[in-house]
Amino acid sequence: MTMQGKTAIVTGSNSGIGLGVARELARAGADVVLNSFTNRDEDHALAAEIAAEFGVKARYIAADMSKGDQCRQLIEDAGGCDVLVNNAGIQHVAPIDEFPVEKWDAIIAINMNSAFHTTAAALPHMRKRGWGRVINIASAHGLTASPFKSAYVAAKHGVVGMTKTVALETAEEPITCNAICPGYVLTPLVEAQIPDTMEKYNMGRDEVIKKVMLERQPSREFATVEHLGGTVCFLASDAAAQITGTTISVDGGWTAL
Ligand code: NAD
């Protein structure tokens, strides 16, 4: 499977799944554009490391995915792309009647609206190139719910709905749009939920991981960023040319329950 000559933009990719996905795309030969809202030396260094390790072009472009104009500008600054991976995301956990409005707005903007803006900006470039893949990193929470995650669940269900719509709008073109729905992956986003959960359930770290987090993941194992990267590479491959408008769960059986 070679992605040589293809350019992939991965939003929110200086950490976690996004970085893992960018690395796997680069391993497959794609030139990659990394992104986050920060503009630190270490962000640019990540891109340089990927370029050196895999012999591809890699660069980092700072853009805040909570701002529609910056989402669109990212695509233009990158000169368009063949593969767009909408991955940027944040989490906040609270009962809906106590959910901070600014957290609700930020989650909807970053986890859902950003995919609207980037996709709208990227499609004309894909059409010019005559090929394209839009791959949205949704979540098991795009298909099911958990208490206290109203904004996240709403945003991820929204992304799954948008995925189907974009697939229908591009169905007669050599462009596909799909969503990947990961279960728990041990990244900084999940790591940040552990202390509160330990306090809430009065449990130690290992107990929280096994009994609370992985309780819904029948494999009792975290998915890895490499699993997610491999799934993105598959969806970007020619073998997946007729896969569009669907979700692929990478969740150790969570949504089979
Ligand atoms: P993470 O916190 O490690 O990574 C999130 C990335 O998004 C980071 O690179 C961060 O810099 C970036 N980001 C945050 N706000 C941004 C903004 N305003 N503009 C640009 N970039 C921004 O988290 P992760 O676990 O790797 O999550 C990545 C995606 O995977 C998210 O959409 C998340 O919802 C989804 N996901 C994660 C899990 C999991 O268990 N980790 C499960 C299902 C879905």
C-alpha cells in the first residue's frame, strides 16, 4: 500500500491519535501536514522528525480548529490535500445542567464544526486533483452515549451524520468520506480523565482503567494510535474505493454489546 505522491492533512496532530495517524500515513509514503493551535518549536520539530524518519515531506501549520476561518485557511496554506483527516478534539465531563456553556461551545466547534469547515475547503482541491479521501475521527460516542458527555456525544453523532451526507454528495466522484469510531485509546485526552474518575469512584489508577474505562470495551485493552493509523491508511487505499458514508469501529467490541 503506497501513498507516495499523496498529501495528507491531519488536524490536531501534535499529540495522541492525530500524531499516530500522521506517522502511519508517512510510513505509507504520504507527505503530511501536522496541525494544532500552538506554534512551538517542538511542533515544527515533530514534523522534521517524521520527514527524516520516513523520507517524506512533512510540515506543521498552526491553526485553531475552534475558528472556522482558521480551519479553512489551514487547507489553503497547505495547498489543498488528497487525504483530510479530521481529528482535532477535546473533552469535558459534567452533568448537562452543570455543563459550562463555554465548554459546550468549544467542544461543538472543535470536534464537529471544524470538520465542516475543513471539508468544505478541501473538496474543491480534491475535485481538481480527481481523487480524495475525507476521514473523520469520530468515536464510539458517535454511535452510543455515556452520561456526563453531552457535548462530546452530540458533536460525535453530528460528525457521523455529516460523514454520511458528504459521502452522498461525493458518491459519483472518486472521493470517499468515512468515519472511524475508536473506543478508548490511551492518549493525553484519556489520561486527563483518569484523576477525576479515580476520585469519583474512590479507586486507584489500574482499577479505574480496568473497571471503569475498559468496562465497556470487551477486549479489556486500549486501542492504540497505530491501530487508528492503520485504519486510516486502509480507508485511504484503493481497496477502500467503494467504502463511503460508513463508520468503522476500532473499539475492542464496545458497540457490539
Ligand atoms: P489528544 O488530546 O492527545 O489530541 C487532541 C489533539 O487535538 C491535540 O493534537 C491537540 O493539540 C489538538 N487540538 C485541541 N484543540 C485544538 C484546536 N482548538 N485547534 C487545533 N487542534 C486542537 O486526544 P486524542 O485522544 O488523540 O484525540 C484525538 C481525536 O480522537 C479526538 O477527536 C477524540 O475525540 C478522538 N477520540 C479519542 C479517543 C480516545 O480514547 N483517546 C476515543 C475516541 C475518539
